[in-house]
Amino acid sequence: MKNFFTSMFGALTALVLFFLGGSILLVVVLIALAAAGREKPVAFEKGSYLVFNMSVNITDAPPPFDRTALTKLLGGDDEVHTMQLRQITRSLKAAAKDDRIAGVYLTGHVAGSGYGSGFAALKEVRDALATVKAAGKPVIAFLDQAMTRDMYLASVANEVVLDPFGMILMPGLATEPMFYTGALEKYGIGVQVTRVGKYKSYVEPFIRKDMSPENREQTQKLLDDLWGSLVEDVSSGRGITPQQFQALVDAEGIIRAPAALKQKLVTRVAYRDAVLDELKEKTGRKNSKEPFKQVSLAQYSQIAPQDVKISKEGQVAVVYAEGAIVDGRGELDEVGSERFSREIRRLREDNEVKAIVLRVNSPGGSASGSEEIQREIRLARQVKPVIVSMGSYAASGGYWISAYGERIFAEPTTITGSIGVFGILFNVQKLANDFGVTFDRVKTGKFADVISVSRPKTDEELAVFQHMVDWIYDQFIGKVADARKLDREKVQEIAQGRVWSGNEAVKLGLVDEIGGLDAAIRFAAQRAGLGEHYRLTEFPRKRDFAEMIAEAMNTARPTSSRSGGVVSQLLDRVRTEAKTLEQFNAQDGLYARLPTELQVN
């Protein structure tokens, strides 16, 4: 008994010390993070250049929390991080009017992750850079190994400098779907699908080993439209014709410095140190050991003047639907139908909110989740303006939640449409049998085990699922026809699961106007009678410091899309596809989603 009490006392002592130690460690971490998060007040000299390191993942929604302090504490690379689109565009437009800013220096490589840094978002950033240029302030870009996104942004600059050993890799757009049918067959995983819409190609990777003719047709048309928009902007920025640019791309493939200079794609060829020396001279620090006068875009964004006149008269609320649409609350990088519909309902009932802007950057997802969100949008429209701004993606379920916007804005390179529905049903019967595992069942009704993955579905069961798919598709068609005031027959013609560019969507009546998020916000404020005097609120909001700590251990270091070798890139691709499969959480198994393989590079 004595030994028992001794052991118990020792265990309790150890437990107390453990929790005390944990508390002390937590306090230390909190203090360290607080110290790291307390940045010195931003100060810079008049005549400084705003340095825009393009190595950021540009998201529509605010980052869940400010990762800068945490990344620094954990020894991460603070050069590659996430910035919100409006944070960038607002800062650039403010810099155009700020007499302390002499110009903008572009460097680095655009880093995209998830749905960030899409071409539609880059179009808004490029337009903001053009505002700086129009204000008479030079925009200087230095490139070394420039990819399509890098060149797209840099092309608007007054001066584009390419490293003598650099190159411009902008041969065109391509998408390379990954097909799993062979692997699924090899490991005995069965797949059955139900779908409607001849272009609804999401299921193809699971039932085919190549692209169907219909999928190839729609993908080719989409890429041609996107590429045409990019070529037009780049060639216009560089003062050449689209035909000249296309001829250069077709002749060179990888454009080396001499060819880029000869064809006026860049203004000159020089090493980075020469450009930095020139910036030192421009900012009054010639022959100085100090760097040129500068302020980073991230720092400047903390003090950049607001682009609207703050007023207590009313609010314009921006709701960022960025990520796949899933049932329930969803993760931070997903559009959880429960979470988002509740927020839209709250904004509808808030009398201080005079208008709502729904910013969509989503490939869609759960059909029932999309309808739950759309229902709240329809209700909100009955009491206040609801304007939709489409980002890089607003397709399938993303279009579903957009359709009832009073006015829909999109960029030329927005990927939208994909009005179609599918169901995908997996079974592991053969895989289990190969390992000697079998199943048996007892049930009280013919369809009691219809959702089981232990066996393939019978023809009668598949007919049940197909009936559901057909019904949801019919509802989708009807909603689009009603919301967009289009003939049902026309919607059926342009639906079929087909994806469209923003430019084509305007022609088809699926979108009202070409324009970015700022244009949508201005329109919403005008419709609400607020003019230029309003407050802007956003959802989802950034997490506060305490919430950031709670999620600290789950924080992953952001990485650039350019980093890593071939194996790392392949693993990243597989992880991305696996993450997509995890988002298939709809209870009815029915989805309105953009093809998972439609990654345009």
C-alpha cells in the first residue's frame, strides 16, 4: 500500500510538472510570437521605390491569420507568403497617389497555391500596376527565369530588364489531366458514375485513360480564349502586335535574352546588380553602401490609405467564397455551406450592411451545399443588393451560388459555366476479395445498403442515382434560366457541363460585365446609395492572435510553385488530387464541380 501511494504521488507530481512545463512553454511561445508580431512602425524616406516581390500566393480572401510572425519564429522563408488581392491592389493604387513613392520595382516569381494567383487575380494586379504607370511613376521589372505569370505582370512595366542568362518561358497554356483508371483497375477498386452533360468531364479520370473528344473540344476552346486574353495584354504592354508576339513564341519556345530584346519583349538586358545600382542612383544613394531607398509592398500595405471614404452611414460586406464547396462547416480553405449560409443570413439581418458582394473563386463541389448557400443569397437579394464578383474560378457549384447575383462581374480569364451534375460511386469488392476479405449482408429493404462501398451498384440502383442526377441538373438549368432571364432552351444548349471563359460567358448571358472586385464593390455601393462613403467589412475574417496560437501547430510553411524537384512536384500534385477527393463529403454523393484536372499552366 505504501508503494502504491508513493507511486501515485510520484505520478501526480510528474503530471503537475508536465502541465506546468507545458504552460511555461506556451507562455514562452506566446511571448516570442508577440515579440515577432510587433513589427516596428513602418517608416520610409520620400523618394523610395515600392518593392513588389511577386513571390506571393495571391488569394481573394484574407489569409486566415498573419503567418509572418509565426513563420519567422519557426525559421521559415518570409519571402514566400500569402497576400490578399485587395491588399495588393489597394496598396498599388495608393502608391500611385503617394508623393513619397517614386516608383515600383518588380522582382521574384509569382507563387501560386490552391486557387491563388490565378490569371483573373493577376489581371487585377496588372491593372493596379498600370495605375501607377499612368500616374507618371516608373514601374521597373527585373526578370531572370520568367514564367507566363511573371511575364504577364511584368509586361505592363515601363522598363523590363532580363538577365543576360535569363529566359522567358511563355510558350502557351497547357493542361495535363491525370488519369487513375489503370491504377484503380490494378488494385481492384471499382468505379461507377452517373452524370448529365456531355462536357461534364470530372469523372473521366476515374473511368477513362485519356480525354474524351468532348472534353478535349471544350478544353481547347477554353485555353485558346485564355491565351488570347493574355497575348493581347502582354503584346499591348510591350508595344507589339499579338501576331508578332505569337510568332516569337512559336519560333523560340524558350525565349532567350537576345531574342527577347530584339523583338522588344524586354527593354534591355542587364544583370541584377546593375539594376540595383541604377535604383540607388535614382533614389539619391549613388556609391552608397546602403540599398536604394525602398519599402516593401507588405510593409506599405499596413499604412496605405484606404481607397474609400470611411463613413458610418453603412457597410458593404464582401463575402469570399474561395475553395471547394462542401457540406457542413468545412476547413479554412473550403466553402462550408453551413458556415457561409449562416454568415450571409447574418449580413441580411444586419441593418448596417447595405449591400453584399459575393466574391467567388471556387470550382464548385457539393450540389446540396451550393443550394444551401444560394438559398441565403436569394433571400438576401429581397432586402438589399447582392453583387457577384468572379475570380479565377466560378464554375459548376461556383456558378450555382453566383447565378442569382443582381449583377455578375468577371475577368476575361475567369473560368466559369460548367453547368452540370455528376455522381461518383466507388467500391472495394475486388480489392477486399484479393486479400481474402468478403462481405455478407442482412437488410430490411431493397435499397437499404445502396451507399455501401463493399460491392458495385446494380443497374436498378444506378438508375436511382441517375434519376437524382437528372433531377438536380433540371433544377440547375431552371435556376440559371430564372436568375439570368434566359430561355430554358438556351441554357440547356450552353450548359451540358461545358466550361467557358469570362469573355465568352458575357456573350452567352451568363455574366453581365467584365470587371474586377473593385468594380463590383463600387457598383454595390452605388446600388445601396452609399456613393464613395461606406465601410468595407470582410468574411471570412483574419484570426486574432489567440486563435492564431491555437492553430500554430498545424501551420504549414508556404512554398513556391517553382520550388522542389520533379519528384516533389509529382508528390504535390498527388497530394492536391487526394485533398480534392477528401472534399467529396455530400451525403447524397452528387456534385456540381469543375474538373479536378483543369490546372492551367
